Amino acid sequence: MRGRAPGLPRLTLAGRFLVLQLGLIVVVLVVVAAVSIAQADRDLRRSESGRLLGVAESVASQEAVRVGLTDVARRGILEATAEHARGVSGASSVEIAGLDRRVLTSADPRRVGDGVAPDDSPVFRGRSWTGTTTTEERTSVAAHVPVFAEDGRQLGAVVVASEAPSPTERVTAAVPDLALYVSVASLLGAAGSVLLARRIKRQTLGLEPGEITSLVEHREAMLHGIREGVLGLDGQGRISLANDSARALLRLPADADGRALAELPVEAGLHDVLTGRTTGHDQHDQVVFTGERVLTLNRRPLVTRGQSAGSVTTMRDLTELASLQQQLAATRSVTDTLRAQAHQFSNHLHVIAGLVELGEFPEVTRYVRGVSGAHAERTSEVLTRVADPSLAALLIAKSSLAAEQGATLRVTERSSLGPVPEALSADLVTVTGNLVDNALDAVRGRPDPWVEVEATVGAADDRPEVTLRVTDSGPGVPADLVDEVFRQGFTTKPARDAAGRGLGLAITRLVCARRGGGVTVSGAEFTARLPWDGRAARAGTSGEGERDG
């Protein structure tokens, strides 16, 4: 426990409950004792006042008292009468006073001649009175009764008093009962504390409160300290935990804890993976596109005592990795194309060498001019319309690849793209490579196949942007597939050929969206917009169809 003095033993859960209950018992008993003593004191005073009033009335009605008050010579009879009444009644004092309020007889000789207390007692106005009187020594309960002659004249008064027990005496008298109550309550409290602690510890897996606190703090520190996102759902699909990375990756609001996942702005595909709707078993390395991010998710269901308790999903951001993979794929495509060109040039050299050996020198000249002229024409066409080196190299390589496939790849005359920033160049290579590969797949095996690429620089919302259009002679996007545009994993290829497909166009959309642009498709024409500075607002992408990813 925080603040515990060194060397002091740590209280267990049962010990804490016992201390708490004993404290409550003591407080309750003190309050009850105080109320009970006060109530008993009131009852005692009420009953004692009535008893003393009866004693005083009995004394006041005696003939000897009237005689002693009227005959000074026989006044000594008053003392005997008062002492007799005091001894019989058990009162502390029985005093008789004259009309001058002076005490005539008392068990305490010092009281003879003193005035009757209190000074405002109505007894000398002919009325009886009961109450308490306080002296320097202690408090007493008193009763005052007037003494009347046969003709109705008041002769004096009888004062009967009994000392009330002090608070200390009352508490001392109540100690045995209080000790009994405390003992019984302590035994019951100890038994209840042990039973309650055992029940709670069964529900907390035997952990003490300090251990639970330490465990929770340690878990929170771990969850918020790791870079991977961690999202926990309970059995009803509500978020039970989400660390900072998960909140950032899924764009969860601050009050997401405890809310159902269906109430939050989570995309349908991502929602299906997180809730396990895509499969009833564990999900490992599921790649999901959400907004401008590529996430890989690992979901594992939680089972407690044979019942489903929800699930926990870990997630990593693969956006940059996916972009690098696409750039690497584009580089490999260029490398493969150059390797094919090297093989093709080797064949050309073999032909030239054979013609030289045959002495067909005019034919050699004609053959070399034909080969170099076709290649120079394709290269010149690209370089005069696309000045960015990386994109131009990609288009030249893709042109050779298209030629091997029997198709034609050309850059339109409307194209006019100068040098661009390095980051934009990398994104253009990724987008162009995916769109051209998709177009070449679409025209494969068709008569007179061709693919056109147009790259221009324009302005949108007062910001320059590159517009890339890729058109082919293929059949275009079917109308029933317009809602499936750029969806992760979608492809028109048969299942046996679909492995590894369905990502190219999805990543194209991701790259465009990350720069604040977008990509659309209409028939056989794909149009991608990539803002020059990449700071445009994060606009949602749209599309109308896709043939292959």
C-alpha cells in the first residue's frame, strides 16, 4: 500500500474488512450508548420527579408540619418529620421552608437559613414544581410542594431532592452491557469479514487489493507503451480496452470504452474482421484497408469457463511497408523487362552476326536501322512527353513488356509532365505501374490490343495536381461491378489464378487518398489524381468498377 510505514505488516483483505467493521461497530456503539444514556437520564429524571413529588405532598399534608410552621415553640417537630420522610423515601434531602423562603430544617445544617433554590420556583405562589437544581457539587432532581393551613393560607413549602447520577457514573454503569455488545459484534464482524473476504478472493482469483491495483497499473502501462494497436471486445461486442495505438489506427473517439463497436465509425470490412464475422476461428495476419491505411490484424477469441468472453485483436500499420512493396514490385517489373530486352537484343545480335557471316551487308544495315529505329521511336515518344526520370523509365520498360505481349503501349500527345518532387515521383511510379499492369491484363489475348497513358499537370482548389489517365482496348468495367471498385481482395480472375491478386488497385486508391487525391474508373478508363504537395484535404475516393487487382 502506498504510504505504508517501513516494517509494518500489510493487512490482508479479511483484515481490512475486520478493521473497517470494528471501526463502524465502535462508532455505532458510541452513538447508541450516548443516545441510550441520554434517554435513560430523561426517563430517570421523569420518574424520580414523580416519586419525589409524591413524597413532598405526603410531608406537606401532615398536621405536624402545619403545627411546626405556625407554632415557633414547637418548630423542632419539623426536623423529626423531615428526617423520617427522608429515611423512608430514600431521598437525598427533605427540607421545610417558611414563607420567607428560608430553610427551617435540613439534613445539612449548613443549609438552615439559606434560600430555596431555584429563586424563581412557583412554590411560594401556591403551585407545586418539579425540576433539577444545580449546585457547585452536583445536579439534583427536586420537587417543591406548598404547605397550606386549614383555612387555605400558605404556611410554607416542602422541598424534596435526590442527587442525579453523574455522566461518569452512568457510563460506568453501562460498561458491562457495552462490553458484552462489543464482544458479540466483534465476533460476528470477524466471522463476516472472513467469509466476505473468501468470497471476494474467489472472484478475484485469490489476489489482494494491492496486487489487483499493481496488476491493472502494469497492464495499462504495457498496453499504452507498445506500438501495436490492441483492441479488446467483450461478449456483447462492446470495447473493453483500447490502447493509444488502436485508437489512432481506428480513429476511435475518446469515449469509445464501453460502447458497442457497431455504434462507432468503423468500416464494414474492418468491423467484420474485428467481430469475427469473416470466420469463426482465429484470424492471423488479416490485411485490411481502412481509409488511407493498410492494417494487418490478428484476432483471437477469449473463452472463460467454456463461455465466450469476447476477443482481443492486435493490429499493425503496414501503410508505408505496403507502399514500399509496391515500389519494389515496380522496380522488379522494370528489372524483368530489362532482362527480357537484354534477351531480345541478344537475339538481334545473333541475327546480325549471321548476316555478317553470310556477307549480307546491305541486309545488316537495313535490319539494324529497323530495330534501333523502333526502339528509339518508343524512347523518344516517352522522353519528350514525360520528363520525370523514374516514371519515364517505368513507361519505357512497360512499353517493351507490352511489345513482347503483342500489345502497344503509347503515351498520348496531350501528355506533358515535367520533373516532379521525389515523393510524388515514387507515388506516380506505384500508381502508373498498377494501372498499366491492370490494363495489360485486360487486353491480353484480344485483337489489336493497346494501352494509352496520359499524364498532365492541372489545378484543383488552387493547388497543382498530376492527373494520370490509363485507357485500354479491353471490354471495360461491367456495370454490376461498379460498387466493387478498388475493394481489397477483389479480382475477376478465376480462383486458381487469384492468389496474390486484389491488392494493386486497392493500394492505388490508398496512395492517392494519402496524398489527398482520388482515383475513379469509367468503362476502360482509369483516372488518378495526385496533388503536387500532398497536403490537400483527405478526400474520400470513389470508383465505378475494377477488373483485376
